[in-house]
Amino acid sequence: MLKQLLGDPRPFFEQLARGLQEHGLPLALGPMDHICYRAESNDQYLELRQALATEGDCLVEGMIAGRPIITFRLHQPLAGPFGPVPCLELAAPKPGKTHLHGLEHGEIVVPELEQLLRDYPAVPFDTRGLAQHPPELTLALAPYQLKFHLQSLADTIAAEIARNEVVPVPADYFRC
């Protein structure tokens, strides 16, 4: 069913794996804990949100960077070269911006971001995310991205819920 909703993820996973290998990075850096699908429109977001609710359990839906994002823990993790991927993030489009829709990025959990930079100094990581919370490194693998974090998205979500940091989606957000 996920394949029918989001398309075949194999080319996405294969391109991410190829990009890592081209940069001299092993596939075994850490587990890929989730992938992100960017909806083309708010209508598509709402349709996919409803359909994906049959494929997984909602961990959270909230406002991030000015638009709704919902995360599901999948009943059946996605299989790929990074091992089982347990979660899927669905992002609504950012207001006023045009983006490609579809699978957009994957995130890998690593023990230390600074160690990754030291071990692979020739890799063109974008380090601007190190200053944010939670910190991250990004590797552009056009048209996709790989992001590296210190903990899984599910653990980050649980901590944000416990600290009451989730910004709810306004009730009128999707009204025309």
C-alpha cells in the first residue's frame, strides 16, 4: 500500500546509497530511522495523512518551519540498503515556496556528529545545522538529502512531547 501512496522507494534508497559510496562513506554509519515525503499541496497532504494512518501509528503532528509535518511509526518498516526504516515523515508544502514533491530526505542516527566530520573531512557536509536543536549534518545528494542526527526522530518526538514543545497545527490551517 505504501508503494501505491508514495511510489517505489527503491530508486530513492539506491540513489542515497550510491551518493554515500561516491563520497567514501559506508552504508553502516548508523540506522536510517526515517524518510520524509513532501506533499505537493495541502490537499495532497490531507489525503496522504488520512491514507497513511492505516499504514502506521501517528507519533505527532505539529508545525515545523511554518508548515504541518506528521510522523508515523510504520506497521511494516520499509526495507532498504540502510536496514529497516521504521518511520515516515509527511511534510506539507511551505507556504509561498515551490518544492519538488515526493521522497525528499532520509535521516541516519550516528553516535557523534563531530566524529563524522573528523573521520570524513573531504565530504561536503553542510554544518549549519550543528547550531540548531537537535543538531544535524546534511549531505546534499541532488535532488535528495541525507541528514545525520544523534537520536532517532521517534526519540526526539517523545522528548518534545514530554517537554510540551510541539506546536499544534492551527485548527483553521487547511481552510481555504
